[in-house]
Amino acid sequence: MPALTLERLLSGIGFGSRKEARALVRMGLVELDGKVLEDPFVEFETRPENITVNGEEVPTVEKLYVMLHKPTDVECSHNARDHQSVFALLPDRFTAMGIQTVGRLDADSSGMILLSNQGDFIHKLESPKKGFLKRYRVTLARPFTEAQKAELLKGVMLKDERRPVFAREIVEERVAIDGVETDTVVITIGEGLYHQVRRMFAAVGNHVETLERISIGNLQLDQSLGLGGWRFLTAEELALFA
């Protein structure tokens, strides 16, 4: 394995090509433990946990596993058309490192989005065969009836789909949204079809007004993350998808 030089380290964590990384070093913009590093070819025996670039302390991880609390009016696309891109909420260098969303939430939906630059991780979480259930909290335009609940649990046909889709679990609850007590429904599904939850409720004669993804598998949305906030997944959280 090639030696871990400073230029390789910087390039690997999204600070451009090696040539661009060398330029950052030669401009005096890179520090380690409070000391300016002047040699882009200096070698590290062990990878430092953090390095400072242009005044910002940066973790040196190359494999990205990120949780983001997506607001509404944000698109899960690198080429957003009508709204801000979810990737604009992350450091620019993550895009250079190849980060992608694990599935999507439409612009009108909020909640947990996972992102990674590891294809095997993305494929595992997106595959229905792996059994990672997804939970959504929704508010509805009309009262939710027992008949609608029974139909969703039994299965509904959606346009252009070959087989029925069904809710794995439905829980009705009353929560405070913007300080107002509101009836909500938490629905659990196993797939990730286009606008699936909205289409499922429409199929039984109701309409989703707000939709928030609150968990994937056993990983819950970190409620301490404000809208638009993000953080790296912990080793314990990654183990939930092993």
C-alpha cells in the first residue's frame, strides 16, 4: 500500500486532486495539532483523526456514513430543479468524495435521510430483500378510519406496480406539531417505491398532508438534529445494518 502522504490524505477526504491538495499545503492552509504543515509529501505512520484546513477542523474519514434531518422544500438530487439540493446542506468536499443518498424523500417530505459514498452500504439499505423497514409519521387531510387501516394492512394496488403493497404496521398517535395537538399515523413499510406512502393513503381515499421519515431499520432519527442538521453515524449505529 502506498505511504499515506499529506497530499494523499487531503485528496482522499475531498480537497481536490493531489495537485490541488499540494497547493493548499503550500499556501499554509493546512495544520495538524496547531502546527502549520509545509511539506505536502510528509508521510504519516498512522492516520490522524482530524486535520485543520483553512481554519476548519476536519475528520479524516474517507468512508462516509451520514444521517441528515431533511427539511421540506429540499430535493434529494445533485441536480435539483425547483428547490435547494440536499447536498448543499453538507460540506462541498462530500460531493467530491462521491456521496449519494440512500433512497430519497420528495421535496414535500422531511425526516431522516442517510447518505454514503459506499456502494455496498447503499445497495444493502435500498434492497427490500434485506428487510430494513422504514417508518413514517404522517398527518392526513381526513379522519383515518378503521376500514382504511384494515385495507392498508391487507394490501393495496398502486398504479404501474405488479403486486399489492401493504403496511407492516400502523400506529395511531396524538403528538404536538408546532405546539398544536395533532392526530398522526405512523406507518411502517418494507419497500421504497416512488411516493409510496402518499400513494398508499390515496388508494384508500385519504390524502397525506405532512410526511416525516422517523426510522430506517432500528435506527431512529436523531431528534437533536435541527432541520438541515447532519452528523456521522456511530460505529454502534452502523452495526445495526451489519
